[in-house]
Amino acid sequence: MRIIFMGTPDFAVPCLKALVESDNEVVGVFTQPDKPKGRGYELAPPAVKVCAIENNLEVFQPNSMRDGTALEIINSLNADLIVVVAFGKILPKEILESVKYGCINIHASLLPKLRGAAPIQWSILNGDTVTGVTAQQMDIGIDTGDILMIKEFDIPENMNAGELFDTLSEMGAEVLTDTISLLKENKLNPIKQDDSQSSYASMLSKALCPIDFSKSAQDVHNHIRGLYPWPIATTRINGKIYKIHKSQKMDEIFSGKVGEVVDNNNRLVVMCGDGKCVEILEIQAEGKRKTDSASFLRGHKIEIGTILGV
């Protein structure tokens, strides 16, 4: 089968590699334009472009998918199928219908739950214990197409968004391979999504970073691991803002006010709104590297009774 691949970040790379290693032919790769990166703002290629070049695949980076240029390229490639994984651009109807089998998208949630840009992070932020990967037949809506295949994954209690990203990325490649195999055998059974069960995973921003210790210990823990490795949860300690990289829930019982440091003996334990506590395991001062809390406390005087977040 002749396949066009569309994707941009690291998440899409395992899917592209799986196609390259299969008996299909990747006839072209579409990805977003190179973007400035780092202190020098030098143009850096997307991860998918790097992978495509390593595999001697032709790469296309149109600024728009709507001006007719992309459609002209697609038509010239004579493909049977378009595979889309975290591409980052909305495809118009004429592209969705431009090839024999249309466009299949690999999405990192159990659709119709968590449609949108950041399903991996929001699955943790929302406290979900199960997520997964969905293969869907794309239509003109955002993640609204018929479900072709779903594979579930149980989220470990302390897994952060970065770790879940890597896991679902590899799982996405498996789902894609299995979906294409069934497509070739004409054994796919598309299922309409139930829009009434849908939810939206909006893009993340730094406005989400401050931790609200008035929430439950579970919610605070979810907040910290859901925002790692970006944009990273923060709190204010003695007037200064610190990034909180890692935490765990505590079984030990303490008494104290919301946001109060209740233990500073080689660990940093904070009271939450439900009367339970979280232990902050990794913390980072502004302009410094992250460190474990025991090391942090040796260089920073944080008294018992200190209220975080104010």
C-alpha cells in the first residue's frame, strides 16, 4: 500500500518507523515547517523530518494545507492512504477525500474522550486511571471520525505525562500497524463516536502551573505529574516561585493547615485540602537545576508551618 505520512513531534516518530519497516511504501512525509529553537533561535527540524531524512523519504513542509499546494502534491504521489499522527494542522475536506482509503489518525486517548491538542496530559490532570490509543477514520471535525481500533492502557499511580507520552507513542505504532493490516483484509468495522460522551483536551499553558493545595492530595499529585515535563507545576515558598517536578501521595497522617509544610526532616511534606499530604520529591529554584528535596532543604531553610502558595 502506498502511504503518505503526516506528523510533526516525537510522538509521531514510532508510527513513521513502523510504516518504514512494514511491507508498505511511504511515498511522502508532510510535517510542519522548521521552527526557531534554543537561545540562538536557530531553525530546527521537527522530529518527524529528522526521521524521514534518515530513511531517505521525501519531505514536504507546506505553510498551509488549504491553498491547493498540498493537495497538488498529494495528488502527484498517487497514494492509497494518508496516515496522520500529531500533525498539528487541520486537513480540509478535499484532502481527507483525496486518496482511496482516506485519512487514518492515531490519537492518544480513548475517543470520544479527550478530543483535542493535549489528551495525554489531561488524562493525568483529570485523574484518569485508564487511557489508550484510538485509530480513527478522519472527517472534517476535530477527532470526531469513526473509531477503527482502540487499545487501552492502565496508568500507573506515579507515571508522569512524559512517561505516558513515550508509552502511548509506542502503542500508537502497534495500533497503526494492526489497523492497516485489517484495512488490507477489509476487516475493519468502523464505529460512530457518541458525541454526548466527548470531552476536550485544550492546549496547555503556563497559567496552569500554580498548585492549588486546597485540592485533595490526589488532585495535587495529578497536577504535578500531569504538567511534567512541560510546563511544570509551580508553587511559591517564602515569596519565591519554585518548580515542582515530582511528588508522591503520603499514607502518614499529619495535622496542619492547607498548604502548610508539616515535615521538613530531609523531606518536604505539604498538607492538602482533604487532610492528606503530598511529599515533594524534586524541586527547582529559579535559575538552578532541579534537585531532590533532601538536598534542597540543606540549602534552603523551610520551617515547619511555612505555607506554600502564598
